[in-house]
Amino acid sequence: LRFSVLYGLDGVMTDVLQGNYGNVRRLTINSLLPLSDKPLSEHRSRFQGARKCFMPPYAFGAILGHCNIVTTALNNLGATMDSPQGMQFQSRNDGEMDTFDDHTLPSEVFHWVFQKCMPDTIKCLVDECGFQFRWIDHDNHMPAIFMRLFESKEYADVPKWAGEGIDEGDLIWECKSVRRRMRMSSGYRVQMRMLDLLISLGFPMELYLPTEPTVEREEKMRKENKLHSREECRAFQKTLSREERKANETLDNACCSYNSIQTSEPDRLTMGDYYRKLKSRWQDGQTSTEVQISRLDEFEVLDSRWRKTTRQGNGEDDDDDFESDSEWGSGSSYDVPPGVDMYDADD
């Protein structure tokens, strides 16, 4: 079964599960497969003890980019998207695999294919297999995704994010700041293509900005000369809620990234103009696609926000109860599959 998934042979995978190659015993479409075929003793970790990750066939196929494996497993063979994961730790002397049924696998898989810039697999998961964007982990994966989309950066870690059209030979005649801006501009075009894809698949803007920024309200007040003095500005800032401050900060970071790659002053935008440009992008991109629901009214176990609320309601300690989304990670450590990201890439 692992061989068929590894090489994208969906027909062979189906035959194996149907018993055409022998007795399948307890093997099912949800059986956990090791991402690495190396013995656990050969794995090394930079920060923790050696470990080995196990995933069901659909997740294994997704991170390898085999869309046919994903669709066959989920749509034809009855695989469960919300399957558990397995982890084998070297610290355990018995060599047994620990199973984690924590409802995070769909988010882990989506985060992986996004960070590796795999638009075909993203479209497959959402459009053909019913993945919901609200299932993305809101404390860890969602902030990393937004940082990758809106931060201007030279993406040397993942070439697919670097874009094309930059002749490195021509860059040697430019100064360092121009070379950096040209590379960031090339990467930003790829980022916006990915954003357009997510929007076309129904990604709701409310997941990016749950609270509407106050920038348009500020513009109106400035026109009325109500924010003329420092005292008036300070008093206005004190009236903002924590969510509004956070929305303004998020929008400000995205606007600064956009302006940093512009070559002339007329091309740069104010926060208000950038916000209207962003809203227009969302509205124009979702004309032919039904927008997904950003949050359901009832409990849904795959939504990390509901799981967090339930834990807090039960009086359980929540290790994720901190402002993790203020420290966005770029996801550049995703050079190897989830659960194996601590291993040396050269092994």
C-alpha cells in the first residue's frame, strides 16, 4: 500500500485494498503509513529525540502532490479526512506507535501543501474533496499562511515561491537594495496568485480580518478635523477594542509589505487605499464561487477555535492560550513532511 501511494498508483492502491494481491487482513484506506522507510534508529533530531511519523494514504499522497491518490482515497474508497496520526518515539523502549486523534491532520496537510506552494493539490483538497478553510489551525497554521501571503521577502528556502522572470546575471549590475526589491517583487506576484486561488475557492475574508479595521473611520474623522491634535489621536486609540487594534496592525503590516516593493512614490498606497484594493480583490475573485462559512454557529470538532472554547469551558489547561498569531512563522522549516521536520534533510 505504501509503495502505491509513494509513486501515485491509485489503481494499484485500490487493487491492494480489494485483496487482489493477497489477504489485506486489517489493512484499510485509513491505515497509518510511515512517511519514512528508514529504521527509527537512523533518524536524528536537532531539538528532540528521534521520532517517526505515520499518516493515512490520502495525507501521504497530498504532501507528495499525488492528487489522484487524494481523490481516490477520499471520494472512492471512503477514507476519513479527520483521521488520527501516528508517531513513534525512540525514547519508548517498546517501539510501539502512539496514536494522536486530535483532529489536526486536515490542517497539517493543508499547511504543508500551502507552504510548499502546491496550488493543484490545494484545489484538489478544497474543490474536489471538501476541505473547509475554517479547519486550518487558527493559533499556528493560519498566522503562518497569512505571513507567507502578505510578507515581502526573498524566498530562497522554497524556489516555487521565488517566482520567475529574474535574470540573476543582470542583477549583478544592480545595487543590493534594487536586487532585493526585484526578488521580493517576483515572489510577491506568486503570493498574489496564491491569494487569488484561495479567494476563488471560497476563502472568506473574515478569516483574515475577523474584525473590520478602523482605517476608513479614521479617514472620515480626519476630513472632519477630529483627529488634528495628538490628544485627539490618543483619545481615539483608547476607544479601540483589542480586536480592532489587531486588525489595524494586520492591515498595516500587509500595506507596508506592498509599498516596500514599489519603485516610485505614486505607486505606494495609504492604508485606506490598500484596504479598499484588498476588499475589491476579494469581491471580484468570489463572483462565481460560493464563499465558505467562516465559522459555524454550532460546535464542530475540526475547528480549532471550538476545540479551544470547549477545553476552556471544561476547565482544562490550554497550552495554546497565548498570542501565537502575533509571532508569525514563515514556515520555512517545512523542508520535509510534517512530523519529520526535525530530521536532518540530508539523511
